[in-house]
Amino acid sequence: MKKKLLLPVLLSTLAVNYAASANDTGPIFLGEDFAIEYDAEVNTNLVDSSENGNGINLEGSYVSMSVEWRQKVRLVLTGKLEEIFQNNDVEVNEDFDIAEFISEAYIEIREVAGTPMAIIVGKQPIPFGQNVQAMPMFESNPMVGLQEINEVYGVTLDLTEGLLGLFDQLEISAFETEAGDMEIGKIDGMSVRMSKMLTDQWLLTASHARLGNDHINGEEEKRTSIGLIGQTEDGSLIGWAEGVLFSNNPEYPNSRFAITVGGQYQISESTAVVVEYNYIKDELQEIGTGVKTELTRNLSVGADVRYRNYVDQRESDLIFGVTFTYKLGNTGYSENENYLFGTE
């Protein structure tokens, strides 16, 4: 355990020292045509579960770089930092796999023929659902697998003027459903996500996806999501609700419906509290609460506790988590906060 604690200390020292000079410097320009942006986030997560024991991991940590040409074409590469280290030690992973490391590798073409749209081609996160990641340990959410489609090759068409004016944004994707490698497999998935600002404080999202799951010899999986996010005028209180209808999901084969409801309240300029409830029919229900505090401009700490009750014979699980987050880069953008009223 002492050896594993060296990694958080090492990464925090590097991140804090470097971030002081790196953040908010703006893009690096190469001549008049090219701009380079970079971001990184180190999440040191300490987890204690009555079912799975305790441990330290770097889940959600990443490093990302993009090169943009005349604000029209952008190349993005993103890597998962936890893949570099062996068992989250300071030792380099001897079984390092570049395909597992690279989570995003895509080209984005903006404003095609003067039309307000974008085409994204490559390994990318597929637009689906709300992507609310307010809990400090958001990857512990049992619904993550139903709300996200990540690390797959595909093509996404993003229309910022929606469908006949009915929606503010329309995103259509075709993609493979085998994730995590660097090979383009069978394109057996499709999705569509529509977003509409009902008012300045309320955002409605509707998504539908079909996943072939040929790589696991599974039946075609379907997911339909309806979500609503709202906030007060001053932004101090945010609430969300999302329901997902699905079928043939490998993780929850006995269920067809799930819902998440939550809220976040900003109790001070630097501190917010979060409460979230998750329910997966015939599988489990969970209530969780968390708090997040910004210690410095680049360093924050969060803690959450979740009580999970299973429908089957498994004992209920009590999960505690603490995460230290270190941010650096020249954009101020965080991939782990790309939800609510805009992605950048």
C-alpha cells in the first residue's frame, strides 16, 4: 500500500507545479493556420467497498492534445493514464497496450460547405444520453454502462440547427460496438441524440441507439433515453432526471428500465454537494451523496458514499470513495465535465 501511495504523491507534485504555469495560457499557435491545445486530468481515487474491498486507482485520468487548422479541421488524441502504470504502481505497465491507452483518436471537420455542422471520424465517444457526471466518483454509477458508448470507431454528423427547427442540436452516429482496440470492426451500431433548450434554464435530451454486439455474439441491443436538466438562474442549484428503456443489455440482461435522479447545490464558491438516486428494475437501487471542494485553481478533492441494494441474493454494498483531482492544460476544458449546457 505504501508503494502505491507514491504514485498519487508523484503525480500530484508534477501536476500542481506544472499547472501553475500551464493553465489559461491559451492555444499555442504555429503561424497563422495551426493551433495546439492540450489538457490533462489526474484522478487519484481511493475506494472502499464492503463487497469488493479497498484499493487505489486512476480511473478517469487522461491526457489529451488537439491540433486545429484554421478553426475548420481538428485532430484529437486522448490517452488513459491508468494504462501506463502497472496495478496503479509507480512501475510502468510491462503489458502496455497502445490500443487500450488511446481512448480517442478522431478528426473533426467543422462548417462543411458553409453549413453549421460538423463531421467527426475515428475512435470517439458516441453521443448518447445526458452525460451528467456530477458525483465525485461518477464512474462508480451503476448506470454508466447504459448511458455511455465510448472508445469505438465511428462517424458522427453534428447539426447545430437541429431538425426543422424542432431541436437545437441533432447528432447522428454510425459505429462499431467492439470497444477498446485500434482496429475498425463491423459497423453494427447507430445512434441519434436530439437536444432542445426549453428555456434558458431547462435542457431536454432524447436519444436512441441500436448496438449489434456481434463481437460478443449478442442479440441486437436497443436503448432509448429521455432526460431533463434544469438549473436556477444563478446556477447554484442543478437538477437532472433521466430514464432509459433498453433490451438485451449484457450487463443487465434481466432488466428493461433504469432511471437516475439527482441534484447539485453550490453551498459556496468552491464547494458543492450532490445527491443522486439510481434504479435499475429487477437488478438494484442505489442512493448516493457526495461533496466536492476546489482547494486551489488546479487541485480539488471530492468524497462520496453510496448504498447499493441488490434484488438478487447478494448482500447490500456500502461504497466509500475519495478522489483528488489535478487539472492542467491551456484550455480550461475537462472531459469529465462535458455535460449540462454545452460541451466546451
